[in-house]
Amino acid sequence: MPSMNGIEFLREVRAYWPDTIRIVLSGYADTTAIVQAINEGQIYKFIPKPWNDDELKIAISNALESYFLTKKNAQLAEELRQQYRELEKLLREKNENLELRASMLTAHQNILDSISVGILGIDLDNVIIQCNSKWKEISGDTPCLSTHAEHVLPEQILRFIEEVKQEGKTIEKCEINGAMCYMLGSYMSINRQKGVIISFIRENDLAQAKRC
């Protein structure tokens, strides 16, 4: 070649078409040139002249197999990167949704805690799933969330819960933590959420509210 030698040519091929499988057939036996060709051109195989046709065919076949295997690996790697990006996006969106839900739940709880009426929510398995600060004040800070009602509530309230489940709505007077209260129960069935909501109003609080 008039403008470059074989090593320079291989170097250029590597620079512009790095995926090309480069095989050298040469009668030039200079070890330094061979090493230089391998290092700079990153050739796949060096075959000296004269070559054996069968060995050349095997070398070309192996080179093609190596080429397509490299391509396949690159494709799989790109698919994995794409899947990772999609997973990362889904996780980011999920985290954003969780943060939004957590913010909404916090706001919901803050609203409940600002109400001057005790609120108690019980699911159909009689597990307490909701309560507010006023209920804790009325009950003397009785443990509530995720607790079975049978473990913490008096028998009268347990019977009241069952009445609400059967009748839908009811009201009853009871004594809680030494204070007389009105219990107002409602059966809730919204979408998949079903259970009993009970509001507790102390007589003293009700009387004070009337005076105001």
C-alpha cells in the first residue's frame, strides 16, 4: 500500500470499525512486527504464509462465531441496561407514589387528630385500623392500631360493634375511663374497604360545646 503499511491499516480499521474481526495473513516473519500488529491492530489471529486451507477455514469460522457472539453479548447487555433503566423508572415512580400516599395519610391523620370527637375504626376481623388523638384521650391512651378489639376494648363496646355490623347505624351510651360517653356507630362499605366507624363524645365535652 503506497500510503500506509499493514500495521497502520489495521490501526485505522480498529479506530473506525472496532467491531471488525481482523485476521492477518503474512509471509513477514519479523516477531516485532507481529507483536506490533497484535498490540496496535488488536488482530484476532495471525496466520503465516504459506497457510493451510483447512486451518484458514477454521480460523474464519471461529472469527465469525466470535463476531456474532460479541454482537449477541452487546445486544443482551443493551437489553439489560434498558430493563434496568425501566426498572429504575418504575421504582422511582413507585417511591414517588409511596411518598404521596404517605403525605396523604399524614394529612388524613392530622385532620382526624384535630377533631374534638374520638374516632375508632375497626375492620371486619375486629382489628383496630384507625384512631385519633381524642380517642386516646378519652380511653386513657388505650393501645389501638393493629390490635384486636377483643384485647383492649370493654365488652360493651365489643357488643356495640356487632350491633353496628347488623343494623348499619346505632347509638348508645357507655362509660369509658370513668367518663360517660355517647357512642355513634356506622357501618362503612366503600369499594373494598369495609368495617365499623365509631365516634365517641363525652357528656362533659357535649355540654361544653352547647354552652359555646
